Amino acid sequence: MEQQHMEKRWVYNQEASPEVVDNLAESLKISPTLANILCQRSICTYEEAKAFFRPSLLDLHDPFLMKDMDLAVNRLTEALHRNEKILVYGDYDVDGTTSVALMYSFLQQYTQADQIEYYIPDRYKEGYGVSTPGIDYAKAHNFSLIISLDCGIKSADKVAYASSLGIDFIICDHHLPDEDVPQAVAVLDPKQVDCLYPYKELSGCGVGFKLVQAFCLQQGIPQEEAYKLLDLLVVSIAADIVPITGENRILAHFGLKLINGPEATRPGLAALQDLAGITTEMDITSIVFGFAPRINAAGRMGDAKRSVSMLLAQTKEEAFRMADIINESNKERRDKDSNITKEALQMIAEDDFLKNASSTVLYKENWHKGVIGIVASRCIEKYYRPTIILTQSNGKASGSARSVHGFNVHNAIESCSDLLDQFGGHMYAAGLTLPVENVPAFRQRFEEIVASTITADQKIPQIEIDAKIKLNQISRNFYNIIRQMEPFGPGNMRPSFVSECVYDTGSVRVVGDTHLKLRLTQDGYYDIDAIGFGLGDYYMPITKGIPFDVCYTIEENVYRGNITLQLRIKDIRMIK
């Protein structure tokens, strides 16, 4: 059987102070193991644990703590009173389209039909962020206020251009500002150096929500009107991979409650859930894998406005009609992504230099620009190293970079800036454009930089482990406390455990060609079911009765109406 797995580093999270752990375990009446996991997440007192396990909307921060919030609310109120035309402008990804749907659906209640519109730039003709054609559209149709969501903080020149045409901007963004902050009427971005807002990790949609919240507070509108939008906000939080800590955790908790509750009123999300074949309760993971690719596909393969139309649909029929179109876009995206990934992996496999390099840089002029970021991530699954996939767009080589844990790909690209026309992004993902003739020189320079700066550890994927436990510590009560730690995501991952020297009871089998199904035991007692996706190559040594260490998370398995606990294995280490 071909080897399916890649070697992984097991990294144990630092244990908290025993005294703090014991006090927390005692006050919460939980095991020290679980208390230690909470302490690792900066939940060290009874009060912090209470706020963590019982999220409350009352703990959301005052939106007026955000720099320029008063200016933003005043300008918006003025525009509504004077019947000005307002253009809600957002990026084409999930965060952008949910932001636009949130702001547009809220403001629709306070405007005439012809007073408000939304605008999503074309991914291929206009590119990311605020565009000149977008501003020209606003001028041609007499809009005097643009609210930009999930973009705008890096658009000082575009905002100045709009200003010269008599168009004001309110910017709602969460990206890091440049030194040159746009001269807009209001710039809402908690990452501004002089913004004292206590929580810095909101999504773009989260910043838009804070504007809605502030408007409600100033106008005496019940906060419940803002809370009705949390289903859209949790989709952006999940898809944009922002930390699910602090305020984001509260917003995500209540957003999921809205999606899963009896009052779920958004036909667009219901249609997506149906098309994704999700029959269980939605969580962060099912949004990331079920909703996000479909919403994103509209922008990748056609027109992101379709996603907004679906999210705003008033009837089930309209929502399903739009969702069907989006689902077709997603199928097309999947086909392209799969074909290009195969081609890319083949290019590496057939080139000795690429096979043994510290980085991957591939260029092919006819690859579809909409999926190259996904292809870069897929290549990393097979060849774990910083990866850049380039295609031709408007006569230039244009592409996406993805990185590995701990390696700053943005800095590595910046070191090649003399070969580039433009680039931007952050530590783990970036975009770049360069003349096609510079690709060979760029590939060589990028490889030299990566090879000289990447560490041996960074070349091996790591699994963060919360605790080493015995299998017999896993009980229904133990699992129920873990469940209450949801929603899981960056900053609050599902706890991972290691149990040492375990055996299979004799039931190990391979399912679906590459997956392992086992029943594990330790110290001769306590059996528990386990599943290991892509770990089929361990079948032979396990059948020989060789003991092994296992790294896993704990989940529920529902089979024919029976609910049991099972381990989802992340990695196996045979004991030699």
C-alpha cells in the first residue's frame, strides 16, 4: 500500500502552574487535565471560566470605543436623513460578501429602494479592494456615500479620487493599515495603532456589525435588530480564519445558535446547508468546508454578486435558485482545482531540483487564476514547504503564495521585490504579480532565501497536543466538558490528546482504501473505537500486535441512532 502519511512533529503545549490548575479544577469540579487545558487558553479563574462557558451578548464591547465610530454613525445618519444614495461596497470573498449582505439588509429597512445598492468588484477585471471602476460607477449613479467593508484601509489613492468627485467614504476593515491611512470621513479598523478598541481580531464583517450596533445605540433601536445579523457574521468569522477568542467567540456562539435554532430565518444559508448535504448541527468546521467554498466559488468562477443575492433572498425558492447556480460554480471550481493540482504535483515529481527544493514555485500560463491559492495549499499537503503557484493574467505572471507553520512567506517575497510589480498579504498567505520573463530569476531567488532561512522544524508539519492521558480517563462527562468549549477554531482548537502504548483489540481494518478503523485498548482494559483518515499504511504493523502511541481528538459517532464516543486519530507512532 502506498504511504499516505507525512512525518509530523508532536509539540506539547506548555503545562500551566500546578497551583493555578488545582484551584481551577477544585472551583469548577473538573479534572486537573481539563483545568490545565483551560489554563493553556488563558482561562485561569472561576470568573474567566464562567465567561468562557456561558458566553453573553452583554460582554460585547461598546462599539463607540472604536476610533472614528462617532464620525461614522453621524455621517451615516446624515445620509439617511438627507436621502443620499449609499453604495455598500465589499470584497468578493466570504468575509466581503457576508459583510455586504449584513450592511445592505440592515440599511434597507431605513432607506427607499433606489437609495441603496451594493457593489462587488470583479475579481479578474478590477482585482481586490476598492477599484477606480467602482468609484466611477458610484459617480455615474449619483452615490454620495460609499461604505467599504473588508477593504479600503490600503486604498488611500482611491479614497482621495472619490473625494475629488464629491463622494465620501466610511471604511470598515480589519487588515493591517499602511502608514498612509486613507483620508475618509471615518476609518473603522481596530488594528490602527491609535485605535483603543479592546479586541483587535474582528473579521471585516465584524467591524461592519459594530457600525450597525453603534447606529442602533445612537438611534434608540433595540440591539436585537443587530443580533439578528449574527448568522451572517459567524459565517465570516469561520471562513476568514480569525481567532475564535474574546468577542469573536461570543459572536460566533450566538451566530451558530441562530443558524441552528428554530428561528433560523435566512433562506440562503438553509439552501447552502441543504446543497452541502449537512444534516447535523452546523459548527465552525461545517461552515469552513460546507458554506465557504460555495460562497467563494461565485467570485472565483463568475460573479460574487450571486453570493450576496443568495444571502439576501427572501424566499426559499429564490434562495435555492441562486444556491444552485453557486453550487454549479463550486463544482466547476473543484474540477479545475483538482486538474491543476494533479498537473502541479506531476511537475514537481518529474523535476529532481523541484522534488528536493526547500520551496515550490510553479508557473503555467493557462491555469485558472481563481483556484491557484487552493492549488498552493494542496501542494503543501504533499510537499510541506512555502509554495507559490503562478499563472498568466493580463500579460503578467500573477499568483498566490501559501506558507508552512512558523515561516513568514510575505517577508521572503519582499526580499525579491525588485523582480516584482506588486505584492501583498501576510505571514501565511500572499499575492504577487511580476513580468513573465522574471519568473525563472524569481524562482531561483525565492528558493535561495527560503533555503537559507527556513529551519529544519519548519519543514515538518506539527501537531499541537494539549495533554497526555490514559484511555480510561475518557468518559461521557469528560467529553461533555470538552463540548462546552465550542465553538472551536483558531485560538481555541478542539483539544488534542496523546495516549501511549495502546493496542488494537483485533478489529483493525482498512475502509475506503486509505482509512483505518480500529478499537483501541490500553493496559489490557477499556476499549474505545477509533478512526484514522489517510492512515491505512499502518494497517500491517498494527495487525502484528505492535504497540503504538496515538494522537487524537475525541468526537461523537452516530450510527443507526446509537451515539458513542470515538477517537479521531491525527497521527500514529509505532513503538520500535
